[in-house]
Amino acid sequence: MNLKYILAIESSCDDCAVAILDTRGKILSDQIYSQIELYSQFGGIVPEIASRLHLEKIAFLIKKTINDSNIKLSEINLVAVTDQPGLIGSLLIGVQFAKGFSQGLQIPLIKINHIEGHLFAGYGELDFPTTAFIGLIASGGHSSIYYCNSNDEIELLGQTRDDAAGEALDKIGRLLGFNYPAGIEIDRCAQFGNPYRFHFPIAFKSEDSLEFSFSGLKTAAKDMIEQNRTRFNNQDIADFCASLQFIISKTLLTKAKLACEKYNTKTLVIGGGVAANSRLRLDVKQLTEMGFSVYIPPKLQCTDNASMIGRAAIRRLDKSKI
Ligand SMILES: Nc1ncnc2c1ncn2[C@@H]1O[C@H](COP(=O)(O)OP(=O)(O)OP(=O)(O)O)[C@@H](O)[C@H]1O
Ligand SMILES: [Mg+2]
């Protein structure tokens, strides 16, 4: 295929995102209409509202993204869209729009799994692995470890038995009075805190398992907050946040390292919203010092966005050429 530009659409959850990329994954324009503010009052996403807002915004957003990229509509010759997993009503809006676009312009459509998007969010940027790797996805809905072989066949090795890491941060953050999603606010607050002050449990700590569980951590955090609610001052909250993200980062990276050892690779790709966390990004250095090659996309490409969907599509095309 003589590819020029790609239109990528991501509408699996609460963000309506559209991007235009060139064939090497360079982002020409990347727009997100976030519904987050609206959901602060509910403490989480309301699926029915999410799908209606996608429908309301998507046409305008696509028009704006194409205008901002300074390319002509006729130069787009591929559409990539998230088709799973996610909220069914929200996915439907992106997929139907992409299908219409593809049929109207007589150009191909590639459907991308949202997790594949997170894994390849950094494809086309410096240092992205070309060989088999272990993938760690930590987001609002997932805490999972994958093996991606050199043909890009992705196998799930382990996942959380209950809450995802981001979900746990959001729920604990809510108890602390932070807005949804709380991960980024916990990160901000943790900058001034002592990560060694509060002690949280780690599930499957000494086991050979590649599974996670964050519900014990959530309960422990809830108990600590309830016991200290009236006594917690700003420094206490900062210490609490720092300790919390310290343990989450440690848990995620310990299991990712174990997966690398089991699958005999020292290459690790990390993605999903929690990969934007400062503590995790700092702790990754310990792995690189041990000889691991660790790839984490820039912070903006960790949370949901459309360019990751475009990049996963480019990766598929590049692989099919080999
Ligand atoms: N700097 C940060 N530190 C920690 N967590 C963060 C940070 N930034 C975002 N998050 C968390 O990332 C999550 C959102 O990530 P993302 O957009 O990838 O998830 P999602 O789309 O909701 O879930 P999924 O990708 O599993 O469907 C939220 O739980 C949010 O709190
Ligand atoms: Mg996501």
C-alpha cells in the first residue's frame, strides 16, 4: 500500500481522540476531547453520557484535526480505529464513523485493539524495540503482562485478579478528596512526600505468579485514611501518596522483571495511563542499570490518545512488509 497519511480514531471510553500521522508514526495533529471534568461529580464514567458525547463531538474533532495537520482530505489513505475492548456504546461511535470515512473515501480501515494501541504508543520513536519483548500495561482498566513475539503475536501472561493499578489509585484518591481520575493528582502530591513512611501490602510478593491484585492495598489504604482522617495534615497526605505510588510501582516492575526472566528477554515496553507516573518512570532506571532495555512512551502518549492507535496500525503494516 502506498501510504501517505493515517486518520486514527479512539473512542473506547471517555476520551474522544483523533490524530493524523504520517507513515513513520510522526504525529501531525493530535486532538482529544476529554469528558473527565463532567465525571468528577459522579466519581467515575457514566457510559450512556459518554457515548452521547462522542456522537456530539466526533465530526467536529475530525474536521479540526485534519485542518490542524495542514494536509488535504484526499491525502489520507488509511483509517485506524479502536474496535475493542471498551464501552460498547462509545466504541460504536468511533467504529461507525471510521467505517463511513473509509467507505466515503474508498480507503482501507484497520481495527486496532486498545491494548495493542497502548503497547505500540511509542512505535516510530527512538529506541522502540524491534525484537520480542515483554509488555506491561497499567491503566484505569488493566494491569496486565504480555509476551509479544517477533511476529507481534501477543500473549497474555498475567493480569490483575481484581482492581487495575489506575483504578486503585482513583478509588483511594477519591477517599483523600481528589478529583477523578486521581492518579495524576496523587503523583503531583507525592512529589513532596516520603515514600518510605507508610507500609502497604503487596499481593503475590514472593510467588512465581505473574498476576496482580490491588484490592488488599485498596482496603489497607482505606483503613489508614479512615483511622487518620482528622489527623492527616498536608505533609501526611504527601507521604501517603508517595508511599502509595512507591508500592504500586514496585509491584508492577517486580512482576514485569519476573516475566522478562521467565521469557528470557531483557526488553520491556510499558504503557497505559499509570506509565505516566513519575515514581514508576524513576524506578525504571533500576532496571536499565541491570541491563534491561525499557521503553516508556512520552507521558502524553501513555493515557488514552488516538496517535497510539495510528502507530499500532503502522506497526502492523510494517510487520506485514517484512
Ligand atoms: N501520572 C499518573 N500517575 C499515576 N496514574 C496516572 C497518572 N496519569 C494517569 N494515571 C491513571 O491512568 C488511568 C487512565 O489511563 P488510561 O487512559 O490508559 O486508562 P483507561 O483507558 O481508563 O483504561 P484502559 O486503557 O485499561 O481501558 C487512570 O486510572 C489515571 O488515574
Ligand atoms: Mg487506555
